[in-house]
Amino acid sequence: MTDIVVPATAVPPVANVDFRALCFPLPIGASPTTANAPSSWNQLLPTFGRRSVARSKWIALGAASVPPPPSAGADTVRFQFPDTDTATGLVRRSGSGASASVLELTPILSGNLVSSPGEPSITTDLRSLVFDASALVDDIYKRNPAILKGFVLKMTAASSAVNRFDIVAASYDVALDQLRVTVGTSGTPLAGYAVGDTAELIPRFVRLSTEGTLDSYPASAGVRIRFQTANANSLGQPDESGLVAFTDDITTLNSSTARFIRFQVEFDIQFDGGSLSFDTPIPAVEFLSIPFRF
């Protein structure tokens, strides 16, 4: 290919020449009245569009539905995903406008701090907190406390100041019937809390961010999460020959034969019907966990 060189004399040396005299047809998004105002040419969006989709690989469930001897028959694998609306698949939202956020779920444990070794109380490392596990409605968190990783420890001081901490580790003491959670913030993040302050343990199975701001979920965007399961073929791989469509309600996938699950995230950054532009907020999924019992 031969490069084409345009001599400098090809550009009119006259100041304030109308752009229409240099370029025709005009750039996409430009009009005769805006030809000399490039900042108004905002119609071409080459880096993103309104909708995008991401799909996970198949995730093996193991032998969750196979009970140990001497039980007979297969157990039903039961899924749950409370962060989305089962009718639409949309991640639940709190608030409105640009300041909206992901809806906070109901705490599974809460209480006012008391002195150690009472419950709930802060441990000596000032990074962990123990709860009375007898108040748990669902004992799954006792049997598998690792599920709590990614949950939120919400602390409210007497001044009404609220801080939220990500849980990175959890353990259950069967002798004391005590649940211990540890937050990921370095140092001693719980040092400033005192007796009477409020502690809440809040479930979280998905976490969004928008332009780097965690938990931000502006009303201009919609994030839909759908699910699909598959049985195993003769080779133990996902059998895609008889798949049902992706569903917004994960509980409809409860089955004794499901061996694999996958999810699909659908983004609509113009969900509110507004105009799409370069500064339209773009959400992202930072964390996703699919709990199931058997």
C-alpha cells in the first residue's frame, strides 16, 4: 500500500475557514450548524453501546444431590438468590436518580454491642466480632460459615455514623453456639466502637460498582441476572441437548438431576430511557455468589 501525502498547501491558510470547506461529507453527528463545534459531535459511541451481555462458564455442583448411604434416591438441589427480583431478574435497587444503590438485604443477625465475652461483642484483635448464633433462622450458616465471605458487617455508632465492612472470614463455635466474622479492612477497624453501638450481619450475593463507586446502582442503568442448569451427559459433561431457557427466578431450577449451573448478566445502561452519551454511567459486577442447599 502506498501512503498518500497531502501537501501543506492543500489546507487553506486562511484563519477561521468553515470546516465544511475542508471536509465533506461531515463527520457522523455533525450538522451544517455544528460543523465548527467538534465538542457537539457526540453521536458516535465507538467504545460501548446501550446493551451488553456476559455469560459464565458451566459451574459443577459436584454430587450435591447424591445422599450418603443408606439413604435412597436423590436429594433436590435448592437454589436461592435474593438480590434480584424473581419476576424481572433485575438487581434490586434502593433510592432514585444518580445516588441510587443496590438494595440492602435484611440482616440475618443484629444487636447492640456488649462487653466481651457477651454477644455481640468485638474481639481483642479489633477486626472480628462474635454473634449469638442461636438467633439464626437458617442453620446453613452454622454448617457452612464460609458462605458468609462477601457478606457485610454494618456498624452504626451512637452518633448515627454508619460504616460497612466486607467479611473475609467466618467460623462457628459449636460449643458456644457462636458465629465469629472477620472484616477485611487492615489495622483495627472496629476499635472505635463501644458498648451500645449496633452491629448487623447482612447477606450479599452480588455486588455492583459504577465508575469505580462500590454499591452504586444509578436509576439510568439496569442489571439483569439470569440462570440456567444442565444435567450431565455420559461423559460427565454438561448436557446441552435439552436445555431450558435462562430464568429470572432461580428457584424454578430446583432439581434432583441438575449437575451444572451458569449465569448470564445483562447490562442496559439506558434503562431509564434517557439519552446515551459518553458520560452515561456504566455499572459492573464485582462479586457474585450462588448459594444452594441439598
